Amino acid sequence: MEKEVLNLPLIIGGKEVEGEHHIRLEYDDLVISFPVLDDEKRKAVLAMDQDSIHNLKLTEIVSFLQRVSWLWYDENYPLRKKMMEYGPRISGQSAEMYKHNIAVLLQLISFKTFMEDIVDWELGDRRLLDEWISRENGEIHAEPLGRLLHIISGNVPLVGFYSLVRGLITKNVNIIKLSQKDFLSTYLFVRSFADVDPDHPVTKAISALYWGKDDIENIDFFSNAANGMIVWGGFDTIRAYKSRCPVGCEFIEYGPKKSLQIIDYDNNDVDQLELNIARDVSVFDQEACLSPQLVLVKGTDIKRFMIRLMKGMISYTKLWPGAKHTDDHYIHMNYLIESHEYLGNIAWADDDRNWLVVKLDDPTPVNLDHPLGRTIFVKEIQDFDEALEYIDGHVQTVGIAPESLKLKLRDELTKRGVSRIANIGNVDMPREGLVHEGITLNRLVRLVGMEKESSYHAKSYDYPDDYFDQFIYWLKWVKKGEDHGKILRK
Amino acid sequence: MVKFLENENEIRDYTFSEIKKSFAHHYQSCESYRKFCDFHEFTPEKLISFEDLYSIPQIPTSIFKSLTVCSADKDSCKCCTSSGTKGAVSRIYRDDQTIRAFLETIVADAGRMYGLTKENCAVFNLGPSAEEAGDIWLAYVTGFLKYAVDTCNYMHGGVLETEKLLADLKGCSTDKRIVLLGAPALFMRVFSDMDAAGVSLQLPENTVVFTAGGWKSKTGAPLTREALCGLFTKYFGIGDAQYFDVYNQVESNTPFFECRCHNKHIPAGFLAVVRDPVTFEKVEDGKEGVVSFLDSSSSSYPAFVITDDIGSVTNGCECGLQGQVFHYVRRVRTVETKGCALKLDQKMA
């Protein structure tokens, strides 16, 4: 059967740009044909206007993003319909999971105040982006880094949305390198900006491009052109770009990280705990860094816990059907099942291998990687110190229940490298005030300052009377015959 | 035991009876395997008809990397390992009887399929001798050939002696058939040396070349049969009809040799079962899936294994041989980066 070909233009500075030569990205029943970058196009990307977005007020940017959200609310919006139709065919994720990703995007950009609050939490004061703010004996201001290069991973559509929105609200221009695995989500999001206003400075501050992982020419070119690089991905991707990050360029890495949960089952007071765990495992089909892969549970009725967890996995599979994976993925899951059964561990899965729960009684390693795809290991622990053995700098999010246990464990966890202690059941959306991976918007701006005149003293310190006699700070022109120096601060 | 039989019914009956015997033995003698079978509620009494063979519990290769799985006195066995360069390796414990069974299959196939006998051939093995091979299975077992036929090994201390190989090939007496044997990667090294030296040979028409082992080049890129065959022609003057690949892995005790149609034949007493990736149920002949097998030729470990390979089986061949024919497709990929998610450490899961 002939595959459907989707011809897509590049987006450079918000404009659709066709090309003579195309790269073909092959999927099961679809081909994406996308223009190849040449010198002229690369120059056009670098020529994106940095001043226009810089000169916008934050409120104008978030207003614009809010108007984008109105489009995406509408189920009949053509680009949303396109994402729902083609997204699953490209990434294998279910349409329902795309719908959920859009829902989280809308949470992020629907409320102007929410975006402004994010800036407040992370920069300390939203006015920094628009104004020079008096602080002590000076005025400070946040300047965008300039040109950001976003390397988007294809595991979760939200990655591209989140990365771009943060680049925009800090007034940067953004070069997006799309992922082959989930090409369309970020691409269509970017294209929708032109439907709000094709000439808006926000629209014109984005280019959506593609190059392969072995395309050293483009990797080098755009790395060298970036003032900041935001790279989402595994070891190889991070290493590839980190090694090319120019001196003076900010390098921000998201991943590779893993997550887990710790449960004090006997003291649990939330009836739907197991259902909430199943939600955290199922969301994004467990392909996010914040998705738990292991549950460490202490309690007397683990059997009840396991049964209810499985019921939860079944329920969430109905809400968010499992992704369509490669044969290798399912074989991997079956290897795990057989291997653990050989060890005497019990493994439960549905017939279609949409999920897998393994109770680890025999800890012998089976020499197989975690397959993700809603595979959760449950390990019974005798005390919570045992849980700490599983924590290192690679662990990002730890979901804990009940509340009292969070307080008890938080210092030990964060000391070991954990960046977020989460409530069970909403791992996909950190609560207001927190920030993913602990990476704040500070990293996307430069804090600049201007001193007020020397006589201005909103702040001064009381030095000992003879301090400047001992430590001479400045010299001063003096009349002939007088001693040099010994100029005091006041 | 395994052997080639000519009648389809005979093959079926023999395979069933040999595997049934073998299963009963391993169920009795290997404790961890027995527990696994008990978990699956499968005992020797359940083996009543040929179709029941498909339900025999099979061990994934990962278990051989984690546990000692042995049905004999472990101390009296040779520990054979896979040549895997990444991560843990499989450890298979073979007693004398099991190794002998493997070698007997080689000798029988070599005679029946290629007309090779102890007297009429000289083996040029690119690998090391059995003594130098250590525990690595394919190198070890091919190193054993010197006890059966006139064999010279060209790997010493990890160094491939291409110059000596070429000199020996040139000076080989014409009354013996040349048998060249090695892993595809080793042949690639020979060709690289020959290319550098600007040398090529025209070996006699009755020369036979066997490859066995992984199909990866030095850079990790997969090699194709066609590409390798082209190089055999270029450097040795050998055509496709003189080149045969052999399929084996450390967990299997039976090699599959290619016939003149370049199909890999499975002897009676061995059953390849191709399974669906999702359900792990047996798929119909000709359909691709995960390759698993039931090999009755091992007495020291249960050779009832789910492999890391994708392939298919068919029945019969134009060459006239009856029984299963194996078609290798590729290895299963279980190591894949998925975005920013770091997969849980193997030791934790």
C-alpha cells in the first residue's frame, strides 16, 4: 500500500517556507516530506528579528498566547484536528493521550495571570522583563538571552509546548529542532500562531526546523548561533549538543532522568491511592522523565495494594489507551514477564501488553532494561531508609503518600539529587510554585543592572570608623603638598 | 538427540519423543527450571501430543545471564559464554555428552550436506584453538575441529594472522578441499588486510566457506550477506554457491547449516517455535516473530529457550531435505532511548 505523504513547509520567522529538496521521514503508513535547510534558509533563520519581541510587554506576549489557546480549545480547529489525526500515526501515542497533552498545554497558556505568575515565581518579579526595577542602589532588568535553540524530544508532545512557551515569555527568539518521533505536535502549535496574527512579533520569533542526528553541518551551525541551548533527551542527545555548546552559551539540559514513588500503605488515608499511582504510570504512556517506574511500598496488606493497582491500570487504559509500540517493545515486555516468572516473581499484564505490573520479591537482576510503556515494578520495603538506596542524582520526581511521609523524607531525598517531591496522582503537572527539574526562567535571561548615582544610598553599611584608613579604596587628586589618598566612602 | 530424517512423519514422531525425554530429564534434574514449570502448571505428564510441545515453558536468554541453570553437576561442565560485548553474558554449562552431541551434528551435516569428510578437507579457521578460546562458545567449539579434521587456527593471542593464512592457502595441496571458517567480522578483517596489501586469491572451485557468528562490522553497522559474498568473490574468487552461513548461539546446542539453496535446516529432535511479539503464542509457519526453540541434544542444561532473535520457519526445501527451515531476520532491540526518560537500572528491576 502506498503511504500517504504529508508535505510540510519549514517555518522560518513565522513564515511558511517551501524548498526545492526535501527530507523524507518514514512512518508506518505515512511519510513527512520537509524542506532541506540550505545556506539561504539558515541565514533567514538567523535573521529573525530579536528586537520586536524584546520590545513587547510581557502582558502582550501572554495575551497573544492566550489567543492561541482559544484556537486550540475548539475541537474543530483544523490544526487541532490534524494533530489528533496524524499525531497518533506518527508517534504511536493514542489520540486520547494527544487530547490530554493539549489539555495540559491549555492549562499552561489559557490564563494570562498564570503565565505572569510563573514569571513571578521564577524571576521574583514579572516587571523585570519590561522595566528597570529599583533594587537597593541600582536598577535591574532581565534581558533575554537572545536566540534559543530548542532540541525537542519526541517522547511527550508537551515538551515542545513547554519549552517554546518559556522561551517566548522571556522574550527570546526560538529555533525549534523538531523530533522525528513526534514531529507534528510542536510544529502545528507553532503554525497556529500565524492563525492568530501572522505579523505579530511573537509569531515572527519562531522557526521550526528539522535535521537528523547525524547532520553535523546543521548541528554545528545552529549550536554556534545559539545564545542558549535547551536540550531534551537521553545521554547521546545531551552529549552531542553539550559538546558543541559555545563558550558563553547557556546550556540547559532536561534528562535523562527517572522517577519513582514511595508509599506508607498502612498509614495511607487516600482511598484512591492505587488509582492515582496508575494514573501517574499511565500518563504520557510512561515515557516522561517524571513518570514513575518503581513503587516502593511498606505495608501489611500488599496483596490488596497490588490488586487495586492492577484495577487502576485497567481503568486508566480505558481512559488513555496504550500507545502502539514496535514489536520489539512487546517482546521486551514478554521477556521481562518470563524472566521474572522464572525468578518466582509475579507479573501481571493485560493481553495486549498495554501495561505490566511486576512484584519484585526476588531481587536478582534480569539483565533487561525497563521497557517503559506502563511497566511498573513494585518492591516491598521494610523501612523507609531502604527506599533511600534507590535514590541518586538520576532520580527526578518522587511521589510520596501519605503527606506525613513527605515531610519525613524530603531532606534526605533532595540531598541525594531529587528535584521534586510530588503528590501521587498529578505527576504530569507540578503544582503552582514548583518548576520542572528545578530549572527556572532565570536561565533564559541575563540579569543586568545600572547603578544609581554615587550619592544615592537606599542601602549603606556602617563600617568601623577607621576602616577606610586601613584599606584605601580610591585615590583623589590633591593640591600640591597634601597627602595622597585616604578617601572615605562618604 | 538430534539427527536428520527424511520422512515428515518420522521427523515429527522423533522430535516429539526426543523432546519429551529431554523435558522429563530437565524437569527432574534442574530445580529452578522445575519451579518455573510448576508455576506454569506444566509437568512431563502434560506432554501427550506433538502440539503440547508448544506449551513447554521456555527460558528467556536473560535468565542465563542472571542464574546458573544446570541439570548436571556444574563442576564437571564446561562453562560456555556468549561473546556479547555489552553487559552481561550468558553462561551455559555443558557436560561432555552435550558437547559431543554438538560436534556430532557438525560432522554429520558437513558430510551429508557438503560431502566433507575427515580425510578430504583441510580447515582454515580464522578463530583461535579451543585452548585459546576460553569460554566463548563459538570460538571454543570451532577450535575443537582440530581433533576431528586437519585444522589450522589463525587467531593467536587475539591477533589475526592474515599473512600466514594467505601463505597457507596459496601453498595448500590440491588433493584436499579448502574449508574456510570464521565470523563475518573476522573475514572483514582479512579483506581489509588483503586490500591494504593489494592481494587477492583465486581459490579452487571446490572450496567451501562457512561464516558463523554476529553480522556486525567493526563500526557496528550491520553487514549483509550480499556485501560479504561480493567480497568473497573479489578476494578469494569464490561464488555464492561456495559460501554458507551457520546459525548458532550459545544457548542452543544445535547449529543450523545452509543447504545449496542457502536455507538453514533444522534436524529432527529440535523444534523451532516462532512466537507472536505480543501474545507469545506460536504463529503459523512463514510468519515472522520471536524465535524460541526446544533442543533435545542437551543433557546438562534445559535448552528450551526464547532467543533474542526475530525470524520465521517454513517446512521443506527445494534441496530435498525435509523438516523445518529457519530464516533469520534480525536481533530484537531491547535497548532504546526514549526522550528524556532514563530507564530504571537493570539492577533495580
